[in-house]
Amino acid sequence: MEKETDVVETEDGVVVPAPARLRVLRGRGLGGVAGLDDSELANPSELARVAMIEDWWPVLSLPVQGKSGGFSPEMDESGQLDWGSLGSADIEKLVPQVDKAQSKVDKLREELKDALIMLSMVKLRVPGQAKYVLIGQLRKGVIELDQITDENMRAIAKWYLRARRTQQELFRAEQGRRR
């Protein structure tokens, strides 16, 4: 049954309920958990870090290529780096110095490997012995890159010359490192 105070009748004969009285309650902005003090709740940066790890765990779990070693810091409760005893000035004595010559040699070896892979893939485009004749002419200096009109042969020549140049640089870098 309707009470007279709960219903308002308009001019057109339409019965409309009385307007509700709402009171807006604003809290801390982030909400809370019953029974927990505000100091026990996780802060937004910690929640963002946990969400990022949850979203990116497949990528973060992939193995990495390269040298592993050195020191990796721990994360403290606030999500900051906790270097512990490694944060002192004594750590500089323990960390090995970077060998720039070895780094250059490693980089050149990687570039040579990539160039040889590309050369082997491009050589598959040309059947027969024509590719080997071209490489022989390039090695002797009979022909230059800008004289080649066929795109596949030009690609073979480009990757061969790049691999040869990288190999020469690698040889010089290894000799300089030995000195």
C-alpha cells in the first residue's frame, strides 16, 4: 500500500515516487579493508609493481643471452633497491673493470654472425654457381657493388662485403687486444 507522503502526483496524472534523500560519503579515496589499519594496507606503487609483474611474467621469465654475473640488488619492502653491504665504497674493489677491447671483439663477433646468416639466406635466392662466381669476382676486386643490377646478386654482394669487412675489423680488434 502506498502512503500519501511517499508518492507525488503531477499535473498529467502520472504518479511519481518522492525524491530520495542521498547523502554522499567520501572516504580516504582508496577504500579500506575491515579490521585493517591504514598503515597495513599496500600502497599504490606496490600494487602497481605487483600488477606489472603479473602482466609481464611470461616475458620476465624468458632466458637471456649474454654474460651473467655481477651483483643484483634485492628489493626492500617499499619497492626500492636494497643494496645492503654492496652499497658501500668497497664494492668498487669487487666489481671487475669493463674490458672495452673484449666488448668490442664480442660485438664484432655478433655482427659477423648476423652478416653470415643473412648472406646464407640471400644465397638461397640464386640457384646454381652464379653466386660463387660473383663472390670470387668481388674477392679479386674485378667487380664493384654499384655495377651489379640484379637485386638478388646485389644483396649477395652487399652481405658478402659486410661480412668480409666485419671479419677484417674483428681480426684487427683481436690483434689489438692481444697487445
